[in-house]
Amino acid sequence: MSVQVPLFEKGDKKPSKVATKVEEIVGEGFDVAKFVENFEVLAEASGTVPKLRQLIRTLAVSGRLTKQRSGEDARELLTALKTANAGTVRKKLPGDDEEIDAPAQLPGNWCWARFLDVASIDSNLVDPAKFLDAPHVAPDNIEKGTGRLIEYRTVREDGVTSNKHRFFPRQIVYSKIRPNLSKVVVVDFEGVCSADMYPITSRIDRAYLHQFMLSQVFLDQVVKEDNRLAMPKVNQEQLGSTLVAVPPLAEQKRIVAKVDQLMALCDELEAKQTKKRETGARLTKSALDALTSAEGPDEFDAAWNRVVENFDVLIDRAEKVGELRRTVLELAVRGRLVAHSTSSVEIEALLATVAKQRHSLLEGKRKGGRGHGDDDHTESCQQDPYEVPTGWRWCTLRDVAGHIVDGTHHTPRYVERGMDFISAKDIRNGRVTFEGCKQISREEFEDLTKRCRPKRGDVLVTKSGSIGEVALVETDRQFTLFESVAMVPVVQAVNSQYVAYVVYLGATGQFGAEKQRGVAVRHLHLVDLRKLPFPLPPRAEQDRIVAKVEHMMKICDLLEERLRQAEDRASKLVEAVVRELVA
């Protein structure tokens, strides 16, 4: 799983096409064999192409990507630059009178120089009204970490009114805000850029300086110097005093050529990964379609076995397992997983029992003084969402539960030690998580539980913020709820776990999307939750459905864990190889 494209094809002792290209490009200069051996492993491990790009730049600006040649010396270049700039007065920078503290060791014919010794930071603020049809480049128009310019518009189209910097062809444009995003680009046209960007004129090879400014070596320096938390920003003094690793001019050009070629290979591998993901998505969809279109339990079991047997091909990332889980649940509540009876006798008997138990629960609430009239009547679905087996019936969530209520709408006084107070953040992965939950006093707890006191077998669902997290109460531990969580006290005649499936699918599906309200924070109101459409099978069938779903979910858990372990191994492999190569 961690190596999608092997370096050597089965039965082939020759390196792959990409590995051969890498060897041709890199040549001598560092451990070629090690780099070639691991190039595709690095690239193919999930989400590591950006790390590979950064590795290439780190090797490039540390002199490990090219072979140094005798007769070339960067000191001669810097001397020539000083001579050429003898008539200009450079701004004095902190540390100018001190010996440079080198961030890392460089080849003998390289040297460190301050940014303002190899480039100028130009300030040319202009009135945008005089450049209405000029290109306008803002930080959002530069791709993070790649140095690519993405779609931009004109000054007129962007409605620019405040002063902007004017830039010219062959300059570097660098975003000084949020430096960790590494937004820097070489432009080949004239235009204006945000006042939060610096137009820079390079006195060394501008493509090399561009790559250096994209490197981790540069980023570590500018981030280290910045102490703003709300809006990180690099000022001119900080940028000007940043150290640049300067190779001889001819080597700068060789470095740029090799970096460009390796980046092109990264693009190629990234495109292959994208194509594989798209192919995988189609295969996954086809497999899930086979599950949903299965006619009867036997055909479903056959389709499910095909998914499990070909899991590595169909589900290539742990996140995709969620799609499989949801498909299983959708089929479960449609009567597609297990055999069912066509007789109406069982369901009619169940409905009668449910009605009696529900009436008993509501009577208890009324005697406690906290009853609500809107729960006293049952209500059939206004329209059946989909067709269910003959022996099933459509009803609503309120029809299979007592009083559906949420927690207190007033923030209680929290204490260090007391009774558990559960909010939406404590409902995760189908469980109530008590670790880290708020605590309230015993006195306040007793008052709040007059409204809401969850018990074993109740179903909880988050109804504010992150809507649709569902948990089945499987403990006798005492706790109460905040208003962000609703409690569904399920009647004994109905399987609570089955209810949890239906509530989850409804709250996170089309019903929940249509019923959510609010702008800044979304809410699913109780009046709507109570009307959630509920497909009710006979009790014996509910139990069979739950047993089968739980079995399938355990398989999904095992497969997901296997994927996560593979991804973790791939990530650790990448980190180990990167550490070894840059050591």
C-alpha cells in the first residue's frame, strides 16, 4: 500500500522510467543510489510530494544536488557585486559588524551572504487609479510553497483603491505576511502587487534566489525572526538581514536546471497519483453501487465479499472507509441486509406495544412536571422518503421514544470536581467521552436532571455546531446534558442501536441538511428532530440488522486500521529517508 508504483517492475531488473530519469538528472554530487532507490517511495507515499519538493530544494541550496567544480568560487561573485554597488549605500543591518553565524555548513567554494548583499527590496508605491488595466497580484494569487502564479485579475476587476507596489518583468514578488506559507514568485510581466508584498531585484541568478526563498533554510530564518502571533509578517530589516547560501554563478545555473527537471518529475508523479485517485474513486463508486443495487441479502453478501477481498484496490485511504460504513448503514435501514417477513402481523403487534410503552414514558414525564404536549401524539411521515419492505412501517422518531429533549440552555457554574456535564464535544465516534468533560455541583445536577437524565439505552445526538454525532448510552454512570445534545429515550420494544443508525443517517443526511437553521452556528431544532422519518421493521429483524451491521463495522475497523498503519509506515519511511539524505 505504501509503495503504489514499485521502483522495479515484477520480473524486471531495470530501474523504472522515473528512477532512470532521476539518475540522469542528479548525476554526481551526493548519494545518488540512495536518492534513486527511494525517490518513488517518497513520491508515492500519500501526501509526500510536497515533502519531496522541499527535500529537493534543501539538497539544492546546501550544495548536495550538484558537483562543485574547481575554478569556481562564490567569493569572487560577492566581490564583484560589492564593486558594482560601490556607488550605492546599503542600509546598515543588525549583525553587520559581527561575523556571520552560518545556519549550516556549505561546500568550500560557497559562502553565506546577507539578503541585501545579493538583492534589493524595492518600494515603488503607486496610485492604482493610474494602472486600472494592469495585472494585480495579491498573496492569494501565489500557490503555497510551489512558487507558481495562479489566476489573477486586473486592478479594475479587483476594485483596488489603496496604494500598491509596482513591479517589473524579471523581478521576484514575495508576500511578507504569513511567511510560513512561502508565497514567492518570479514575474515576467509588469503590474502592481499588494502593499503586503515586496518586489525584489536579484543580483544573483534570480531563479536560484527564488528557489532559495522557497527552501526550508530560508523559511526557518524568517519565521524564527518573526514574533507576531495574530498576523505574522516579515519586515524589510528582517528580510534584508536573512542569510542566503550563495554558490558560484555557474553552479547556481546548474542547480536551477536540475531543480526544474526534478520538479517536473514531481509534477509527473503528482499527476499519476491524481489519476490513480480518480481511478480508485471510480472503482470505489462501482463497488458501492454494486452493494446498493444488490437484490436481496445473498446478492449483497456476494458484493460485500468482493469489496473485502479487493479492499486494497477499492479503498486506498483510511478516510474512504467512512463511505463504506455509511453505505452499509443506508442499506441496513432500507431492509437490504437481512431476510424479512412480508407478513404485517409482527409489525402491527410491535406498533401496539410501542404505543403503550411510549404512553407510559410520557405519563411519567407529566407526573414529574416536565412533560411537553407536543410529544403526546404520534405523527406519520408526510411522505415516505423511500420504499421499505412490506412488513415494515414508516413513522417518525417521536413515535418510538418518550420525551425527546435537549440539555439545559443556561451555562451552569462549573466546578473542579462534581457531576459529569456532557456537551457536543464529548460525543465522538459513537460514544460518550467522559474524559475532559465539564463538572457541575451535585445541587445543580439534581435540578438539571429534572429536565434531562440520560440512562442506559438512550440515544444521544448533537444538535448544534457539529450536527449528527450520535452515541448510544451504554453506561449506568450519572450525567446530564448541555443544550447542544439531544436525548432520545427509546422505548424498550425497539432496538436502541437500530435507532442510533436511523438518527445518524437522518441528522447527517438530506433531512438534517434541510432542517438545519442558523448562520454562524447551525442548529437542528427539537421540533424537527422529533419529526425525523423512521423506517420501523419488526423487532426480530431489527436485532438481525444490528448484528449484521456490527459484524461489518468490525471488518471496516480492521481494514481502516490496516490502512492507517500502512500510511503511518509510509510517513515514517519518508521522514527517515529525508533525515538520512539531508544529514
